[in-house]
Amino acid sequence: MWDSFRRNSKGWEKDPPAQLHPRIMFGCKTIPVTPTITHVINCANDEMSPAWFKSQYPERYVCLNAIDSSQVNITDWYPQFEEAMNRFLSDSDCKTIYIHCECGVNRSGFLTLIYMCKKFGMPLESTIKNILIQRPCALTNLAFRKQVVEYI
């Protein structure tokens, strides 16, 4: 299922962000400068997010410090991710939440995948397809794949 939807990736820096909902997108640490991005969830560590956004909008920024490794369970960070997403989406000033990690491949991709399936009831397979069509470099951590399927 995972790789059957994958197109040729141009690499994590060149693949575009994935827009999975009118107000939710994920990609790499380079946050597109646009007035529609009003909130940011950094799934990696603080060094992976532009200092200007954190300092200018501290109440609209969350850092999860998740780890991308086959030795950890990505779902351990999901409760904090879900809380931030729900809080941001309920903010009347929220236009678009930009979710990222370092490369916009695994941490941000898998946490966003779980959220879309659980919160909006989106089917797992079609959500994976949607992600990989838009951001073909995403969802490569094999351990995370198994964890997410079991979690959902």
C-alpha cells in the first residue's frame, strides 16, 4: 500500500508541502512565507524551526521534540500533537497550520496521517495516497508505518 502510490521524489527539500485539509499542511523545516500560515507545529527540535516565527508568534508555535528512529514509537508523541492541533484549529485566528520536522518526511507525516484519520475519519489508504501524491518523499520509516496502522 505505501509504495504503490509513490511518484518520483525530487527530494525532501524540493517536494512540495502536502495540503491535507484547507487548514492543515505539512512539509520540511523551511516554512513557506505566506499570510495563510498562522500556526506551526514543529515535530522535531527547536533548532529545526525558523527563529522568526517562534519569537514573533510564541502562542502559535509548538515544538514536540519527537525522534525519527526505528527504535521509538511515533505514537508516543500523538497526544501532545493532537492537543496542539485541536487548540490551533479552534483558534479563530487560525488560517493554516504548518506541520514540519526537519525533512517533512516521517515525524510530521505520520503524526499528521494519524490526526487526519482519527479526527476527520479519513480512510487510512486514501490518506496515505493523498500524502504520497503530494509529497512523494514522505512516510519512509518502516517502524512508524507498522505503529500507525496498529494505532489507527
